[in-house]
Amino acid sequence: MVHHLSKKVSILNQYVSEIRNIEIQNDSLRFRTNLERIGAIMAYEISKKLKYTTQDVETPLGTAKCDQLSSPVVLASILRAGIPMHQGLLRVFDKAENAFISAYRKHNKDGGFKIKLEYISKPDLTDKILILCDPMLATGASMGLTYNSLIQDGKPKHTHIVSAIASSEGVDYLLRNYSKSKMTIWAAAIDDELTAQAYIVPGLGDAGDLAYGKKL
């Protein structure tokens, strides 16, 4: 299942427009803040799809029946660009466990590239809700490799893939290759074009550089 959130009118659309805006992008603090806001909104939307149990909670004046999440949540992000969205998700799922993985494109002389994974830190994911975020879902290859690495030692009950900007090709890649997995895709916006270098158009550029500065 795919949720394209910008198809509905909300304040989310303003945050998406600001992370795309080349003039506003000059303010890295605002860029990170908007990614956090997007992450928090998407966490709230995901929360509507989760299962809850009703428990009695004692108040100073009596007892209230309140819903509590019935399955533990693990938030995972791809370093470094995923950190701001991760923080937004964590503001909502504040009791979640956390996982981090390093993934990057290693470019070849012929202009192509391979996805390299070099670091992973994770808890046991068995029967938990996994929420895996990366601001950009381009080809879907890095997200797929990340997911495969995370579930090697325990499969989650359900996985939610979260991106601020996704490409149609990346979404199709996940739907095609993980059709048998219990997976839901959430995107604030989905763009149709992907360049030969696998950059999303109109996209927003390099989210990691915009959030934390250019790298060598």
C-alpha cells in the first residue's frame, strides 16, 4: 500500500514546498526543522494504522480507559540525511527503540554507482513495528538493501517506509521486489522523473548536504 500524503491539503504541503525552495534551502536550520515537522506529521498518520489495547489509567479523580500501542516500535534511519526526519518520528513515538544504518552511493568511472552499507546499529526487530525513513526515495535500491540488512536477525510484524520526496520508479521498485513483505510506503510527495544519474526531478537536491553541509 502507498500513501501519497500531499494529495490531501494540509500544512504538510507547505513544509514540502519549503524544503524544495532553492532560496529557503540556504537556511539549513529551517531545512532540518521542516524535515522534522514532516517526520512528525507522517508519524501521526502512521499511528492511525497501528493496533492499540485499552488500559485503565488512574487519574487524581478516578479511572480513565486509554488506548496504548500494543506492539513496540523501532525507528530506523539511513545516515546522515535521515536524522532530521528520525527526530520528528521520535517526537511522536517517544518510547521507540532506534536503529541506524550508513548507506551511500559509491560512484564508478563509467558514471554508474553501487550502494554501499558500512555501519548498522539495531535492536531485535522480531514482531515489532519497523518505521524506516530516508528523506529521498530515488531508485529504491538503497532502501531495499537497508531493509534486507535490518531484518537479517529478526523480521518485524510490519514495516513502514517513510520518505519526504519519492520517485515513482523507487515506489514501483519496492512494490515489485517486496510484494510478499508486510510493507507500507509513505511519501509526502511523489515525483515522476528520475535522471540518468538517479536524481529525483524536481526533487530538492541532496538532502544530507542541505541539512548538514556539503561533504567531500
